[in-house]
Amino acid sequence: MFRHPTLPSHFFAQNRRRLAAQLPPGTAAVVFANELLPGEADTVLPFQQSSNYFYLTGIETPGGLLWIYPEAPTQEAQEVLFISPPSPEKKLWEGWSYGLEEAHARSGVASVKPLSDWPSFWRRMVSHLSGVALDFNEHERQNQGFSVSPAHRFARRLQQEFPAHSLHRLAPILTRLRMVKSPEEIQFIREAIHLTIEAYHTLLPLLQEGTFEYEIEAEIIHTFTRGRGQAAFPPIIAGGARACILHYTFNSQPLRAGELVLVDIGAKLGFYCADLTRTLPISPLSPPSETYLRWVAEVQEYAQKQLRPGITLDAWQREVGMYMQECLQQIGVLPPQAEPLAYKKVFPHGLGHFLGLDVHDVGSRYEPLPVGAVVTCEPGLYLPNQGIGIRIENDLLITEHGCENLSAALPDLLGL
């Protein structure tokens, strides 16, 4: 019923086996689906599934949970998926949703039960456990404040009713698993990148004075939808000095001749994301703008050459940052005697982040990069006093000998 391509059930089964192998002795994993969030009046907000729940089940719908306990007393209880089967009323208003057999076929979980069976199942199994592992959002970039999730509510209940049972964290295990992308995942990311590149080519005719930023955004969304995808994040279409606002999403102003327009977009296809940025000229382009644009492209090339397995994202940024500092002094953006790390004044964000099921995917910037990780590379230069903001972003796969630019088909200096 979904328009996007889907992964085979054995992909999710393999992920569950890898998780089960790393659970502490006597510990069951309980992974909750996300819930619907209420909007205004009788509406709900657009639903976004828990990435970890999807990674283990392939189920896109809200309100379920996955149980994994390799030491369960019966084989049937080692792996159980609980979902909310569609009621006649739900079928009337919303149409199709997973039934028990369909959830089994999608996930590969042998035992699929109604969510209403969970309380009695839990009561039968709790005496066989010494601990429970739960999934909380521990992403290092999470700064929007605490929100109570089903996992939080279950943890509180566990500590109240069964205080002798230990509580474990699933996030470190799942983060390590998700950092290394399988061949199937890499193929989905490639397809999302391909769709994003197609969107860039469709917007090129609009790069002229008087075009509004939202007209470019509309063309991008049209391309994503036609390609069975969606936007992985709100598109950034920022002309002139607006490109110095790192997450500018108003997309409301007209383009002007002689400016640069920063376009940061990514398609999401089959739950996997792309994230590409190009800074495009609205002719005629001033000599300083062209100089700076070519310089950022040179930094992009240098940064890719430094990326390799075993380095951390933090160390990679420090290596490239030293190069940027020297070059910025040479081209006169920074004075010869600039203080160390002065480059951060004109490049205030990170050099890259993990990419996968989420645009800012899970992974630690302080741990060595494994072969199979996918990261972005996005050097930039932001000079608001000159009305110039530049960023060039590519998606890179860590290989045994360095990295592969998965977005190489899109020129860094597109439109120049």
C-alpha cells in the first residue's frame, strides 16, 4: 500500500538477530513504535516512525512494540511483535493498515499478536528476566528538550513495580549496528541521492532574477513526489545573505542578479535519506563570489581526501579546519595573524554528520569511523556583510581505502 520501495523481511530479521546477540544475559529488549501526536481540533500531526523500531520491524504504522528475549522459556516467546490491528471504524476512515498476517510478512517476525495481548504476556514473562533494555533518544544533537515517550513510561512502571529488575540502554547497541550500512541500505541511499540530483537538474531553468525561492522549492517537492519519495527535511532555498542563516526555511524572497542561491535539499526514499547542498549563481556573478565558490569546492575535494576508516568525525574536522584556516589567510578572508580556530567565525557548523534512516543519523563523532558508514561532507563560507553564503555538501561512503562520493554525479560547481 505504500508508494515508496520497501526492504525485504530478511533485512529486518537480520537486524533483530544482531541485536539479540548483543543483549546482556537475562535481558529482554522492548522497542516501542512512535505514537500519533495530537494537532489542533480533531487532527493529528504528520506521523514519523521511530527509526530503531522501523530498523528492526519494517512497520511504518504507529502504536506497537517489539519484544526480543533470546533466553525465553519457549521459542515462540523469543521474538514477538505486538501491533494494533485495524478496527472496522479505522478501515472506514483511514483504509488499509497492517493485520497480523501482513505484519508477519513485512517484518519476518514469526509471532505477531494484538497489542491488547501485551499486558498479560508481560506478566507471564517478567519472572523469567533479570533486566529490560529500552530505547531512548540519546542522539548527541538532540537539544529540543525532554519529551515523554512510551519507553519512558514503561521504565517508570518497571522501576515502581519490579525495582529488582535492572534497566539497560539499547541506544549504544543500535547506534553501532546502524552506523555500518548493509548493501541494501547503501542501495536505498544511492537511490535517494539519485532522486535528489534529478531535482537539482529540474530547478536549473529557474535560476534567474525574479524567481521566488518558493517556486524552486515547489519544483523540488514535485520531483520528489513524482519519484515516489518525499523531502527528508524542509528544503533550504536561500538567496544572497539569507544563505548565512544556516537553517533558513522561509523560502519567501525573490532571487536577484549577481547573487548566489544556496540550495540544501534531500530526498527520502524507502525511509533512507539524501542530503546535498549546492550554491548556484544567478548571473552575472561577481568576481569575489566566484573566487569564494571555487575555494569551497577546493576544500570539499581536500576534505574527501582526508576521510578514511578509523578517523573520527571530530578529528576529521580538526584536520580540515587547519587547512581552511591557512587558506582563508592566503585569500585575505582572515588576517595573517588570526587567532587559532578563527576559521569558525566564517564556518560555524560541523564539517559532516552521519546519514541513513535519519538525515542526522545516529553515531558518535568521537568514535572511529567503520567501513560502511555514510557521512556528509559540507564545508562552507559565510560572509553576511558581503551578502555571501556558500555551502557544498556531498554524501560519502567510508570504504577500506578512503571514501566513495555517492553524489559524484552532481558537479560541485553546478551552474557555474
